[in-house]
Amino acid sequence: MLNSANDQPTLISLEDVQKWYGAFHALKSISLSVRKGEKIVLCGPSGSGKSTLIRCINALETIEDGKIVVEGQALDGSTKSVDAIRREVGMVFQSFNLFPHMTVLQNCTLAPMRVRGTSHTDAERLARKYLERVRILDQAEKYPAQLSGGQQQRVAIARALCMEPKVMLFDEPTSALDPEMVKEVLDTMIGLARDGMTMICVTHEMGFARQVADRVIFMASGEIVEEAEPEVFFKSPKHERTKTFLGEILAHH
Amino acid sequence: MGPIGENEFFFLMQGLRWTVLLAIVGFIGGGIFGILIALLRTSKTKVARTITAGYISVFQGTPLLMQLFVVYYGVALLGFEVNAWIAVAIAFTLHASAFLGEIWRGSIEAVPKGQTEAANALGLHYVSRMKDVILPQALKISMPATIGFLVQLIKGTSLAAIVGFIELTRAGYIISNQTYRPLLVFGIVGAIYFIICWPLSYAGSGLEKRMAKAAR
């Protein structure tokens, strides 16, 4: 644990969130609150709803019932609330999703210019600052296809940071990477965590969870089964499903 | 049999001018409306999708010749005085917009979904999402098919003869009647079409190969 966030205000709160895909109940009455500066690791078997959960927070998925509030802004389905929330929430995807027809620098300057109305000069200054921070400034003029997976993911992190979000969501950011590239991305994320960024990470990197997380949340079948500080979570998981999952994950690594 | 000299050749070139002009008008008009059709066809609104789907079906499912007829005589029946140019420009625009709209709809849908999601997550609105992120990629994907359609359109302009245009094919027909040398005349006409269309087709298939390589 890097810091205790107990006295910080709540940044994100989910109350009794329900999500259905047709007849499939993807999220079952999820309640969760995240304080400013908190780092949360979400894990669980595939199909457990962890990605769906974080995608609901920035309205990439709609919810059927319940309440999501980010920085005092309730997500009510209106364009205004969606806009307001997406301005505060950055996201990093498993498959990077960089814009292939733009250079690294253009990838980073587009949203600040279009969404925040930042001038071209200021947007570039911002982009260079964050590209420097993810240590990839020397590749600024290249296109995504010319970079390795790890480099692309670091650019994706910088692109999200350029919007200066209050929260970062990571959706399995290292799952699509070759093993030797996982570390550079995790190191970048650890650096972010050290700087006090509020983070929710869907990941199976348990080393990262141990090192960074304030809380580890285990999900299965659309429910939060267990949540605890990493020490407690890894040493003495309470539920049978958590034990089985941890057994599989840790045996694998 | 008469000789084919400078005058005859000049006459063919004048016809060629119309052919090229008609193709350009159809392509530009069809391009502008085609983008609109493609955007409506991929919009969230069901009504817009249904209407544009119907529009595309009608213009893809009927002959261009008939479309020219209907616009040329139909507009006149409505009581508007239109010259052949405007009627033909309208007909080609409608025709091309349906085909290009459908080609571009496919290309827009072929852009990976993650691109839209990333744009959404960054807070980009529809206009920027389309203009900056989706359409540039869709356009690239659509290039071979778009060029293929342009070639079809150039050849399709010969149908404008039906409403009185003396474009390349019609010009060839007239010269052939004057000189009684149909084989030679239409050989020349065919060669002219080929000289225009073949480089386009070649460029199109070249692009396609390059893209297939890049995708590997």
C-alpha cells in the first residue's frame, strides 16, 4: 500500500448497479465506492463482469438499474452527464485502440483540442509532458504500427493522461502483451499510482496488485464476492471461489 | 466509306469531354451525398437507417438507364423546366450516392469497434469521432471499391446519350454512321475508354494488394 486514502472524499460511487445483456445478468447489484487516490484491482475469472463494471463507469456500457456517481456527477444517461464524466475518467484498453492513421503525438493532442478546446501549441506541450512521463517522447513522430505492443500501451496511457483525468480505468492493460513487455507497462502504472492517481485496474497481475492496490476486489458471475486489502486477500481469502481462483492464477505465474 | 481525319477525331474528343465531365459531376455529387447516406445508414436512429436502406435498394435494384429516364422526364412532368445537364447531374448523383453510400457504410462498419470506444472514452463527440477517427480509416479501407465504382460510373455515362448528350459513345455512333467504319470507330472509342479506366483499375488493385500486405 502506497498511501492510506481513508480520509479522502469519495470520487466514484456505484449503488446497486444492474446490467443485463438480453437474458444474461452481467452485473448483479454492484455497490462500490472509490475514494480519491485509491488504487483498486479488480480480478476474477473471464465473464465475471469485471470489464463490464469499469466500462459502465465511463458509460461505454449502459446500465439497467442503479446509480453511478463520479465526482458528484450522476450518470443519468443524458449527453451532458456522459460528457462530464468522460472528461474526468481516462481509460486504457486491452488492445490499446490507438488511432492508427495518426502519429503518437497526434493521438495525444486530438482529444484535448477537440474536447477541451486546448490550442494546438498547448495540446502539444501537454502531450510531450505525458509522453515524457511514460518515457516514450522519442517516438512522438512515429505511427502506432511502428511501435511494440508495450510502447503502444504506454502511448495509450499518455493519451488518456492528456485529458488530465481524475480517475484512470485500466481494462486488462497487459493481457495482449508479450511477456517481456508487461513490465514496462506495469512500471508506468506503478509510477502513476505513486503520483497519487486514482485507479481502477482490471488485471490478473497479482504482483502489481500486491505492490500497488489499496483494495483487491474479486468478482464472479457478475457479483462482488470478496474485497480486502491485498495482504489479507492473498493470505487468507474467505470464499471458496476466491481460493480456487487464486490457486489457478498463482499456479500459473 | 469515309476517312477518319482530324475533324472526326476532334468530334470524338468533344464527346470525351462530356464523358469526363459527367463522370466528375456524378462522382462529386455522389460523393457528397454518399457520405451523408453512409452516415445515416450507420446512425443510431432506426428511421434514418431504414429510409437510407430503402434508398440504396431502389437505386441499386433499377437500371441506370431507367433512372435517367425517370429524372429527365419525371422532373419535366412536375412542371419544372430543367435542361438536360441538370437532369443528368441529378440522376448520376442519386445513382452514385446510393452505390458509394453502400460502399462507405461497409467501410465505416469495418473500422474496428475499439476505435469508436477509444474515441468515446476520450469524450470525443460524434462529429470529431467521425471526421478525425472513423472516416479517415474507412476511406482508406474503401479505396479499392470506390475506384472500382468510379470506373463503372465512367462507362455508365454512355447512357446519358438517351437524353441527348453527345458523349463519347454517342459521338462514336454518329461518326460511324457518317464514315461507315463502325469497327474502326468503335475500336478507337473503346481504346479511349480503356486508356481512362485501366490506370484507375490498376491503381485500385495495387492499393488492394498493398492493404492486404499491411493487414498481414
